Amino acid sequence: MIVLEKRPQPSRTWSMATPLVAVLATMICGGLLFAVLGKNPVEAIGTIFWEPLFGEYAFYYRPQLLVKGAPLVLIAIGLSLGFRAGIWNIGAEGQYIMGAIVGAGVGLAFYPMEAFYIFPLMVLAGAFGGWVWAMIPAFLKVRFGTNEILVSLMLVYVAEQFLASMSLGLLKNPEGFGFPGSRNLQSYASAHNAELIEGSGMHWGVVAAFVAVIFAYVLLNRHMTGFHIRLTGEAPRAARFAGVKPARLILFCLGMSGALAGLAGLFEVSGPSGQISIDFNVGYGFTAIIVAFLGRLHPVGILLAGGLMALTYIGGEIAQGSLGLPAAAIQVFQGMLLFFLLALDLLTNYRIRAARKEVA
Amino acid sequence: MSTPLLSIKGLTKAYPGVVANDNVSFDIGEGEVHALLGENGAGKSTLVKMIYGLVKPDSGSMTLRGAPYAPPEPRAARADGIAMVFQHFSLFDALNVAENIALGMENPPAMGDLAARIRAVSETYGLPLDPFRTVGDLSAGERQRVEIIRCLLQDPKLLIMDEPTSVLTPQEVEILFQTLQKLRSEGTSILYISHKLEEIRTLCDHATILRLGKNVGECTPRETSARDMAEMMVGTALKTPERSGREFGEIALDISGLSVPSPSEFGTSLKNVHMTVRKGEVLGIGGVAGNGQDELLAVLSGEILTAADAVKKDGQPVGRLGPVARRRLGLLTAPEERLGHAAAPNMSLTENALLTGSVREGLESNGFLKWAETQAFAERIIKEFDVRTPGPENAARSLSGGNLQKFVIGREVLQNPDVLVVNQPTWGVDASAAAAIRQALLDLAAKGTAVVCISQDLDELMEISDTFAALNEGRLSAPRTTVGLTVDEIGLMMGGAHGMEVAHV
């Protein structure tokens, strides 16, 4: 019989190795899935992982990696702070939408004036929009003990309705011939989050993502607040004994993740996407949850995981186009990644050994 | 001599890294009260788990009345007439007594019949218990009665009792012993596990002493002195803590009119608690577990806030201050639960040193952590308190209970507190480590610290405390000078017998 035995302390080796093993297991099982769908598995996997980086059109796809990866990393960094403390913000998608709406709203309010301070103001407004949206579950949790998972998740759907209303109403482009959607910020220079280097994919959101990684790393490893976050996640009672105020921590973690998600939304709407529209959000807020766990809630891990996830996004799109793989198959593929990661996570704290049967 | 009831030959059980039982043999006669004596970690629990079918031995054999006996599971052990009262009760707080007992039975009879049988057994053995009371409302002693009656309903030949008196007042212990003696007179054998020597000398006919998994000796407790048994148990001569005569200073900690509802449903609310502790004084607070000890510690640590002047340190009201502010003022605490409360299990010892040491040891500046200093502090605790670990980078959970306890107490002691409050400082700690911890508390008091020691170990409190008070259902008795206090008086302070009565022998 096989038994699981608790390790005396978490294994460092396995903690590092599980993401890699999870990626491998996903490749194998994903390959099987593609084979069942009648595709050549080697070709499909190759398309997803190889094509965007080194394929014929890599010059186009590589910048896309940054464009797709940045919002994922930015949101996941924020989420990881809360997740470390056992505070589960599942509604980053909603905070992302609200950040985009508020940020774009501020920018559009200045239209057509050109000034250097418009974009910084939009950045602040974007962070504020996400922050406010995250403060709703935070406040309800602190004041009434509601479950932040449910509240933040349900607020995603509220935000989506809000987005639809905005693109059809208040923020609708007056010169848009009645089509839904706001003015395109790409053609409004003061509000445009343009590429910093032409053709590189590098925009302010990518810079913000890197800054967030460094910020989170310093916070978690060198600062008392980060220590309190980790302590609360590890042992809530010990945290209270150490003097952590749970309410303050909830407000901080949810606020931080909301603000970062809002920033991601703002950088997206003012850059790659360009306008507020009904289908503006594409699920970054949910995918970032996978990214956060795939990166083991560690800032550097999240950076790598964001890159990997962006790769499967882009590779998946290529596979859809060139091999005719259904979009759902790609989503299953991404889901497998999280599944294997969580399953293999067990090995960090437990070892498997063969043992004789014993009632213990 | 006739065939023994249970005969154990060469039982061995190894776990990864430790041999829990190494070739242990002894016999339990019919109608005999047999003591199994040993320190924490000596292998007593593993041994009785093998007898009760919870653990399978690696080698060795047992015979029950001459027939081979190897229970694959507790159900088989119970079918053969072996019953066990565990140290930690497995009862559901929200169910009543009869329901709890029915849950443990193979074919529970109708509730009415069962209640009648519970009443009959409890009458016979002097263990009064209302079958329809909710277990959550019962005292620890009453819960133990539920467990005992659950066993007696099976009409056992051998009753195993694991540390039964750790949750009882002296009076309750007295009554329990009368019940056990009645059982013995009816021919039931009892395997009695304990590390309390005096009670073994009172109760038991024969004792087997375990040390590090080995049977290191047998004796007849009535003819052996407690000290000799202790030294067999520990393997070395014991050192008793020294207390030097000292003067008490001004009042350092003053609690007056403190009433706090418990944060948890089945916790105990503190009711009108008064106490003062002077500089250099050790106040021992006894009482059966669950009578408000955890709540009292939380009130002092700042985890539960009270009216500002209900708790005063050096005359300054601190009732509204959180744990960090209290540490800054020199009021330090060490809770009972090591893993998860006093320390974070998965974090390193360095990080755990930071947990309470950040303020007084200056381990942060402007919120930024000084890891080098923190590690040095952790290393100092490890060195001065002889914590056995390869280094401060190891996780707290990798330490044995006793070593982690030394770390947790050392962490507070080394911060030079003005007032130190500890709850169960030597719980689950081996005798030599316990002596070291008690000595550290006394040394601290000698330097002028006011020490409050909450404990269920009366011997410990008698050994180190100058003044003694007891918690009973959230009320604190008036403090008394320890010198000259009798066991009877202590028992009454702890709440007497909690409504128990003597067996109708």
C-alpha cells in the first residue's frame, strides 16, 4: 500500500520542482487530449510552446508575450499578497474592469485637451477604481464577517453590467456612428499608453508589472507587513498573538490587489485594447489566479508563470488558427496546469512511500 | 501464580527515526492495577495503542488468558474485553451524554434503555451523570466520566486509562480512585498510565517503568519511594530548582474587577477576577483545564481587549492596548499551545523569534526587518536554552514538543520582561527540560520580574510559586501564600469535587 508521510519540514527541492513537473504533466495529458481530438499531439504542443518564441512569425508574437503577460503578472502579484494571508480575492476581473472604466473615464473627461499630466492622473484613477471595487468585499468582511470569496466574485458580474452600461451610455463615443464603445484612446495622444520602444511590446503596464514584482519581493521578505501577511497565512492565531490586526491586514491585502488589478485594466484600456467596449475584459483577472498559484505565490515565480501563461494564450491562439483546435481545448489545457500544480503541491509537504498496511 | 490476564512478550514498534518500543515484556494479572510509568516520549502511548489494536507491533506477541491475542483493530480489542479511556476525549460538544455513548457502540439500544443503563452504571460506581445533558456544558471531570461509563458499559476485563488525573481536582482524583478500587475488587484489571508518582504509589499494585521505549524496571510502588521511581524513569539523578529567598517589590501587575465573555461558544467567561503580582513574585494559578486559563492569558497578552483599567501594569492602564504595545511596556506572555499560537509551525525559528521579539529586541527599523539581528537573537535563544536543533533556519514544527517549548519560553525570558505570564510552561516537556524552564522562571523572578505561571501541574506550582490562586469556572480564588498550603485546601480552591460523590462500595 502507498502511504503519504508528512515531511518534518517543507521540501525546498519539491517546492521548486513542482511547477516544472506540473508543466510536463500538462504537456503529456494535454497531448493525449489533442490526440483524442484527432490532432497530432507533438505538433499541437510544439505550436503552443515553440511557435510564439522561435517560429517563423516570432517577431510578431514575442512582443505579444509582454502585452499579455504584463496584466497577468500585475494582477497575480496583488492576488498573491492576499492569498499568502488566506484572504481570497476572486474578483480581480471586476476590479480590472472598474480600473479601466474609471481610468478611461478620467482620460476622456479631458478630451480633446493635450497635457502631460493626463496620463498620470488616469493611472491614479485606474488604481483608485480597482481599489474601491475591492474595498467593498473588504469592508463587508471586516464589518459584518461576510465571505470575501463570494462577494468579490459576484461583484465581477456587477462590474460587467457596469461595463456594458458605460460602453452603451456615458462613455459611448459621440462620433462612433452609434456603435457601442468609447473613443479610442490610442488616437488621443495624452491618454495613450503607447509602446515605449516601437515594436517591442514594452508599455507602461509592463514597467509597472516589473516594479510590482520587486515591490512585492521587498515587502514579503524585508518588511514587517509582509512578515505579518505570511504569518497570518501560516498560523492566524500566532499572528494575532504577534499583534497583527486582522482587519487592517484584510483592508491592505484586498486594497492592494484591487489597486493593482485596476492598474492592469487602465494600462490595457489605454494601450493594447484602446477603448472601453462590452467585450473589453478577456478573463485576465481569473487567469491571474492560476498565474499566482503556478508561481507559488512568490513574486519571481509569478513573473515566470505570467510569461508561461501568456505563452499558452498566444500559442493557443496560433493552434486554434493553424490546427483548428477548439478554444475550449486550450482552456482545458490551461486548467490542467493549475490542476496538476495543486495536486503535485502535496509533495512539498508529504512524501510518498510504500508501506505495509497498518491501522494507525 | 495463576495465568496472567494479559501477557506481553518482546513487543517492538519502530517509526521512522525512532524506536517507540524496544522489546517490551510484562504481565498484567487478574484484578491487578498495573502502572505504566514513564516520561513523555518514553513509549507508553504506543504500547497501549498496540494493546488496544490501534497500532500493529513490528514484532513480539501478546496472550490474553493464555490465548494468542493480536487485535487488528480496536473493535476486536473491545470484543475481547479490553476498553480504553483516552487522555484526550473524543466527544461531540453539541450532543448529549447518551448520544455520545451510543455513537461509540456497535449496536446501540433504544435511547431510553441506554439512559437507564447509564444511570445504573453511574450509580454503582459513584459517577453521577445525567444522560441527557449536553457534553459541551460538562466540566473536564464530567467528560471523563462519560468516557469511563462508555467503557464500563462494555463490562471490560481490562481497562486502560491514559493519564486520567491530568484534568481532575485532588478531590475528583480521590473519587476516581475509589471507583477504580471498586472495579478491582470486582476482578477488573486496570492498566494505569501516568507520570505522577504519588498517585501510582496510592493506587497501583505493580509498576512497569519505560524509558526511551525500553522496559527499564519493575517495582511494587507501595514499597518504593517516589524519588527512586523518578530516577528510574529519568535515568539520572534529578535536580530540583533552587529558589532563593527574596523580597517582593511594588505591584507590577494589577487586575481588578475583570469580567470578559469568552470569544468561543464552549469557552469559559472570566468573572470578576482580581489579582496583583509584585516585582519578584511568582504567582501560580492552578485549576482544571478549561476553567478560563486560555482566556486569562489572552486578556494579559492583549489578544482580548478589556476595559482600560481592568488590567494595569505598574499602575498604568493597559486593558485597551494590543500585544505589540504591551510588549513595548514589558508585559510578555507565552501561551499554552505551542504550534499555531506561540509559534508558526511552518516558519523557521528565526522567523518565530521575530514573532514576539521585534519590539524589544529592536529587530525592525521603520517597518524593515533586520534579519541578521533576528537570526542572532534566535541563535541566542537556542544556545542559552539548550534547544536541540541543527540551526535557526529549521521550521518550528521540526522540533520536538519539549524543544519548541524551551524555545518559546526562552524567547520571552531573554527579552527581560517586567511581567511574564506563561500558560502550561512545561506541558509535554521531559523532566530535565521542565526543571530548566522552572529554573529560568525563578531566576527571572530573582531579578525582579513579576511572574504569573498558569499550570495544571500542582507539583510544579508548589515548587516555584510564592502565592497560589486557582481558576474555577472563570472565577479566581483569593491568592494564598504557598508555604503551608495543604492539598485539601488547594482542592477546595480548585472547586472541590465538582459535584462528584464517592463510589457506593
